[in-house]
Amino acid sequence: MKKIGTLNGGRYSLIRLAVCGFFALGLIVAAHATTIKIYSTSVALPTGWNACSFYASGKPALYKNLKDSTGAATGVSLFLMSPARSYEGSGIAVYSGDAADFESARAKNSSVVYCVDPALDDSAQSSCIRARMMGLDPAKRYEFRFLGSYKSTVAADVDLSTRYSVFGATDGWAELNVNQNADQVARVFDIAPLSDGSVEFTVAAAASNQDTRRRGFLCALMIVEMEDTDIYVDPC
């Protein structure tokens, strides 16, 4: 089961239910809500997907005017400030379950990017992938869904937990063990952009990560505009 992190700051327009364990409870997102889908690749993807390489030849990159899930331009841009250390094939045959929404893009390119803890690799540029979304609506709330999946050179019982952190007017984080993952996503709810419409997110190895290089992994993410009817369960 994916681990959903804490949310900090700001007011919530959602129904809040204080229940120990904090799991998503019947999350409802209206079909008309704006969704931006990003897959870390440079190859052409199906309509509704944005190809934004988080490796980008190891250099910062700007992806302008991303499209929503219908293929319409949104005016939202992605600025990759700190790129991934490298990339390789993830090895997962097919995405299912909560990850099924990412399958149409995976079928075109199943690579995964990763960052490396610089304390263990002096050539690494940073301790995490860092990116900024620009052009979001400051008056709205967003859910960030992150997908990481790796099945190549690590034994199945090795913990490859990756932390996905999101920073705006409200903050949140989620962790996911990406080792052999084919059906789980990490979800961060109720993120409000700053007044300039920006939100930053990072990808890094979680504290429990057992990888010898302490890599953090990312394949894709979705940014979903939340509705007032969305429900989540708050930690006790």
C-alpha cells in the first residue's frame, strides 16, 4: 500500500475526516476536472500526454504550454531545475490497478529516471529531482499523482521507497516502494499554488530506501484539479 504523507498550511475546502491511518477514502474527481499528464520521455505519446524528459541530457529544461487530457493547451509550463541523474528501462510489462491510467504512455516508452544521493556519488548533480509547475490557478487545489516503477538490477525484496514532495501555498508528500511496482501510485492531495501560480516538487530516496546508491525513481505524474466534492482522510 502506498504511504500518503502529511499536508501542511492553508485552509481546506474539502470534507476532513480524522481517522487513524490516513488513507484516501472514496476520492471523487469529476470527469470534467482539468488533468495534466506528464511522462518522462522524449518520444511521441498518445493524445492527452505530455512528453517531458526529466533527464533532458542532464541539463535544466523548460516545457511550455502543456496539454490537458483532452489535448487542449493549458498555459501551464514545467521547468526542470534539477534533472535526473540517469535513466534506463523499468522492466515492468504492464501497469494495472491504480497505475492503469499511465499504461497508454508506458506502452510507448517504459523507461524510468532516477536521482542519486550525492553523498554516495560525487558526480551526481543534486540529491533529488526538482521541478516547478508554472501557470496553475492560485484559487484552485490540485492532487499530484506520482508513478515510480523499477524492475531491472535490484532484488525483489530490496526497499526502493521514493519520497515525492510538493511545495506551494500548501505542502505535502507521499512515499512509494517502486521496486517491481506495477499497480501503485503515490498521491499528494490538496495542494494550493503560490500566488504566482507556481508549485515545486522533488523526487528523492526515502529514509527507508535500501538501494546501495540511494536512488529515487520517477516514471510519470499527473496533476489533477480537485473539486469541492473531493474527500480525503486526515491523520489523527
